[in-house]
Amino acid sequence: MKPPTTRQQKIAAVFNSEIWPLFPGRAAELLLRSLPATPARVAFEVGCASGKLSLDVAARLGPQGHVIAIDGSPPLVELAEAEKSKEKAKRSDARKAPVSSTPAAKTTSDAAPELNVSFHVGDAIPPFPVEDGECDLVFSNLTLSEAPDPVSALGDLARCLNRGGTLLATFPMRGCWGEFLDLYRDVLTEQHKGYALATLRSYQHTLPDPAGAARWLESAGLINVSVETMRWELLFKSAREFFFSPVVEMGPLATWKQIAGGRGDEMQDVFFFVKEAIDAYFSGGPFPLTMVVGCLKGEKP
């Protein structure tokens, strides 16, 4: 196994406190709402991060279910194991608590079943380490958007499903990060950066709209396909706070910089003017940023 990178260690250090609540946690709410009513026996997750969603899904599956979760970051997998240990300790304490004869007390005691979830280091690149038809549920929260070929990844997840099984995956959708990308495009236009503008347009087209996302699942041979979207706003006091927020700095910022050349004075100049544009347009008020996430859902025939 490769040693963890500095970036992976930095992300793990702030994930639960500064990244999860702003973006992955909100997307996870959408995915949890879409879970099938019939409990799964075996579930497989790609991109478990700190394990919060994995543990929520395992709790809903109950003691008969098992969640197998992978992530490409060893520090995040280590963090997920720590989260599992804490949650198991809480549930063990709940089971040991004295049970009174009142219905409410019995419900509290019975609501802490054992969690069957295992975390492993593994990249979000197919083929995934699961046999054909092994799973009743496969899911991924935002991770597949960073895969080299999201459509291929969804197809391999469909391969892992048993007949009648369900695939759930959340993706940033077209319109996500919209206010920033609009200002970025304006600056590139003013700077006559034709190649960068074309690259930015290509990047925006990698963010699917609901109809395009539905076609991804249909091309994987899934039926009863649906895409539910959710929108919310993030507010930043200034451009500086925006660029140094972990959800941005350790998220899409590297890709955005690559669009402007990746390194050097040219990229620095572009982002200086983007920063100036943000602070000028939103002077005296917060910088609002629209987030759009879609939950893709489909079933194996």
C-alpha cells in the first residue's frame, strides 16, 4: 500500500469539522432518503471518506446487513475505523443500560443493534473488488465525480449488483459552484484566454444535468431510473475565505487552477483578478455560492 500523501493527511485532519458539514454531509442526506425500503444483505460503498454515511447505512440495514466500504485515502480509512469504534462503544453502552418496563425505554434499548461494516483502502477505479452480483445495494457519495470515467465506474457498480439490487450515487450537478464559475469565465474572457475558456466549458460539461445523469444509468442496463436534485447555498465573507475554505482548497480548486495553466505567473494573475471580481461584485455582503447535487438511482433488472 502506498504511503499517505500530504494532501490526504490534510484532508483527513479537517474532514469531519470543515468539509463534511458543507458538502458531503448534505449530499449524504439526499442519498439516505433514497435508500430502498427492502433492507440489503450486502452493500458496497465507493469513497467512504470518514465513514459517516457508511455507519448510517449499516444502522439502517440492521444486524443482518453488511456494508463493505473502500476509500483511496489511508488517513480517511483510519478515521472511518475510529468513527466505527466510537459508534460501537456508544451502542454497547446503550445495550448495557438498564431497561425499564416502559415502551419508550424498550425502544431506546432495542435501537442499538450491532453495526456490520468493514473499511478498506481502495481506489474509485473499476474493476471494483466485488464479485458479479454480490451486492443488493451499491452506493457512492460524490466520489465518482472525481473518477477518470464516471460512466465506466457506474457500469462496474451495476455489475456488482444482484438482480433487483439498487445503485445510488450522488454527483455535483450542472450549476454547482455557479457564481464562481460565472466570474471565472468573465475574467478569462476579459484576459482573452481562449484555450482556458474552452477548457472551462469542457469542465462544466462534465457536471451532468438530470437527463444526462439518467442516461448514464440506463447505459449501465439499469431500470426504474430517477434523479433527485437538491440545492443550497454556502456563504463566504470574502474571496479569501472562499479560496482558503477546506471544502474549496482541498476540493475543486486544483482543477480550477489547472484550467488557467496550473502553475506560474499566468495562473496567479488570473486568480488575482478572480479574487478582485468576487470582492467587487459582493462588496458589503457575503459571497453566495450555489451548490447543486443529484442522487442517481437505478435498479438491476
